[in-house]
Amino acid sequence: MSPLELLKSRFAEALAGLADNPAEYLDLIRVSQNPKFGDYQANIAMPLAKKLGQNPRQVAQAMIDKLRWDDILEKPEIAGPGFINLRFKTETLEKGVLQTFRDDRLGVSKIGNPRTYVLDYSAPNAAKPMHVGHIRSTCIGNALNKILRFVGHHVISDSHLGDWGTQFGMIFYGWRHFLDREAYEKNPVEELARLYRLVRQKADADPAVMAEVLNETSKLHHGDAENLELWRSVLPHCRDEINRVYQRLNIEFDYMLGESFYNDRLGPLTEKLRAAGQARESQGALCIFLEGEEVPMLIRKKDGAFLYATTDLATLEYRREEFHPDAILYVVDFRQSLHFQQLFKAARQLGLADEKTELVHVKFGTVLGDDGKAFKTRSGETVGLESLLDEAERRALAVIIANDKEGALSESERLENARVIGIGALLYADLSQNRDSDYVFSFDKMLAMNGNTATYMQYAFARIRSIFTKGNVDPQELRRRAADGSAPLLLREPAERALALELLKFSDAVYSVLKDYRPNMLTSYLFDLAGCYSAFFEKCPVLKAETDEIKTGRLLLCDRTAETIRLGLSLLGIGTVEKM
Ligand code: ARG
């Protein structure tokens, strides 16, 4: 049961004769800012009264008169100009929490009208090392993927690899002039990365080299046998490297088609658009002129080369034919905003996406270093993602060893914990930010035991687990009893009641992520939940509770808190450990 959904359905009934369109008012039921005034507050009367030309307090009263409340709520109260304060009966909350033991979704309902989503995220560029920027797309996309699926949507995930761009021209040029064959045989990806960096520097400094690089790229695109052969031989190494990172992050994709997959579609698509008059030549280049926009979208250069935009149009065409999506989400850096604005506009204009298909650029800001500039190594290079994962695990291990003075963990447990905690810290630090903002990367902050971090959440989880171990309570057994009604839950203390209410808000937190595709809505919830739990734990002894009945009730709250943290983190792609 989501308390908010319950209230909304009751108010929808109550509004039936009062408002023409009750649905538009339901979002005005909100969590109370101050628990003194109740659990929730309905701020509907003021706008409705305005519309009806009546007195808001009278409208509030009329709503209450029609509201079915006495089975679930204390008597609603009107405050100020017409706010309605709503407070659940304690019994409602008790029932709600007990209800969560009867399914394995912790009260999160399944969506009534599932949609098909194509989720385009991660999408690193092959042959260029993955860097810290890719962590954002990868972990935000992964969290959205898990949450969409969990609530029941159909999701197709695709890491749209940049496997066809100029970076291959760089590699080919480097291959012909600077290849260290022995190094390549030993570690192909490292050697390719070296070649890429070397040529990139040279091309930036010397237009003649850049021209060669572009020529190599163009040869590849036009089917030059030698370059194609070389491309085929190096690409698997690049894919292996990317897959290795995905494995470490425990991430899987349905597809990794990559830009190259669409190569054969670019010619026919641009021709079709030209023939239909939807694209026109301008100074030798082929362009789509977008309604109301000054700058056209370039889809074929004068020299015949296709662009990033062309591939994205072809990708849209393919996805529409293949997957019939209701929505396509692109989790990509905000710097590509203009590209996606144009792409979406073009897609509608060309009929590649109809009005019903939701197209969203789920954009995010930059990862910064201490100096407030884009996060770089000391030598000014972008920071490779793998080295960050290594470092996160190394630091997590140090924290684990420092905390485990009694040697409760075996060597292999320590290493496994270091993986879960290190990588969890990295992911959570990213996900807990408002995605539009830049954020400062800091290992110390992300691994802190206090504050809004994965480490804090994982620690809370492990501590709750340890209560069960210490008290010799089998959680499975307890859950079974709660499900069949033989384990009572009585909320007597305010801190117990507050924790129960918070637990029941989990469903809303999960759905709130999907409103605007913001995983930080869920991290904020988890952090609040952990806060409620701490307050409860401070006031309410669990194993030493006065009676068995009280103890059982408190253990139930402990178990739900741990499980909500576990499920919440797992929806964010983050694991938990039993002992910490
Ligand atoms: N490979 C691109 C990059 O690293 C991101 C691709 C995003 N997806 C897309 N369909 N354009 O910047």
C-alpha cells in the first residue's frame, strides 16, 4: 500500500461531484512538511474554490463531507485558508507494513499500463579508453533500466557504441606509422589507446595529419578493404575491454549494436529523404531544414561523409521498425543538448517518431576535480574508468580492514566486500546528485560512513542484519509468521510510527524516479529512511524490548528497513554485504 495512492483514490472519489476533472487536483496531496500537522496535506481547496468562485474553507469542508476517511484516517482537519491535514490511524500503518510480507515487492505496485522503452545509455567510444564521464551515463541508465523493469515496463537496453567514428582514422594512421607490434600482441587495448592518444595530439597540432586521419576514416566508411579488415581485427579487442568494465559493474545490455550497425542504412535513408523533398542540398551538403529553426541539420557533407546525426536518424528508424517503442531515452552528457533537440525535431518532422512517442534527452552534468574543472589526472589526461574502479576497491578494502579489528571477516569476504562497497560508493555518489548538476569527485566523501553515501546505507543494512544474528532470530521464519498473521506489529512509540510510515513511502519513491528520470529521488528516500531508522533505534531497544510482543514488532520494522535498503540499492545497481 502506498499511503499517498490510497489518499489519492479517496480524494478522487470525494471530488467526483465537486470538480469537473478530479485528476488534475490529486497532485496537490503532499507529504506534510511538519509532522505536527499530520502525515499528508491536501492543498486542493484553494485552487478549486477559486475555480468555483466559493470560499476555500467551505470547499474543504464539502470535500471532507464526501471523503471516506474513518476506516483509515483520524478525523481530517481544516487549517489556515483551507489546507486539509491528514493523519493515518496507527492501525492503517500497521496493516500496511504487515501487508508487505505477503509479496516480495515491498509494497511497490506494478504499473497498470506498461510501456515499451528503448534505453540508450553508456555508449562509450570504442578505441578510446572509457573515462569518468561514461560512469554517469552508465550508472544513471542502469538504474533507470532496473527501475523501469521492476515496475513492469518492457525495456530494450542498447549501448550505442561509437565504433565507426574518427577515432578509427586515428588508430589506422597510428597503426601505419607508430605501431609497436610486440606491445599490441601483449595488450592490444593498451597499445590502441597509446596510438589513439599519440595521433590525437599530432592531429590537433598539425592539419596535415588531421587530413590524413579524416581520409582514413572516410576510406573505412566507403568500404576500403584494408581499413575494413583492420577495423574488424581491432574492434573485438575494444568490445572486450568495454565488456570487462560492464562485468565489473555487473551491467548487462540487451544490445550493443553500435554506430557501425547502421552504416548500410545511411545511404538509402538520406536518398529517401532527398527524393521526398524532406532534405535539400545546400552548398553541396544535404540538410534537413527544421521548422522554426535557423540552423539546419546536416546529414551528408559535401564530400559525401555522413554525420553523427545521420546515424542517429537511421537508429531511430531502425528502433521504430524493430521495437515499436512508446519512449526512447537517451542518457547522454548535457553538451549534446543541441544535437538531441535537432534530432527530436527532425524525427517528428520526418515521421520517424509520432507525437505519442516520448523522446527524452536524459542529460547530465560534468564530473569535476577538486579544482572545480573537469576531472583530470595530474598530467592532464582524462581519468580512465578502470583505474577509478581499482582505486575505489583499494580504498574500500582499507576502510574494511580498519573497521574489522576483531578479524570477523575472512580474506575472501574482505575482497568481495571491497568490490561491493568500492563500486557501490562510486555509483551512489553519482546517482545521488541531481543529474543536471556538475559534481566534485571525491573518494573520501563517497566512502564516508556518515552522510548520504552507499557506504552509510550498506553499513545500516549490515548492522540490522547483525541484530538478527545476535538475537538468534531467523528472519525467514519471522517473515513467514508476519505473512500468516501470527507475528503482531503494534506501533506505540512515535519513532516506530514514523519509521512505519517512511517504509510505506517506498513505492512512491520508486515511481518518483520515473517522473523525470531522476535516480536521486530514490537515494534521497533511502537516506531519509536510514535517518528514521536511526531515530527509532536510538529510542526503541529491539532485542532488549520490555515484552516479546514489542520485540517482535520492532524486529519486523528492522527487517523491513533492511529489505527496503537492499531492494532500493539493488534497483540502483548497488549491492549489499551481510557483515561489515
Ligand atoms: N558515443 C557517444 C559519446 O560518447 C554517445 C552516444 C549516445 N547515443 C546516441 N544515440 N547518440 O558521446
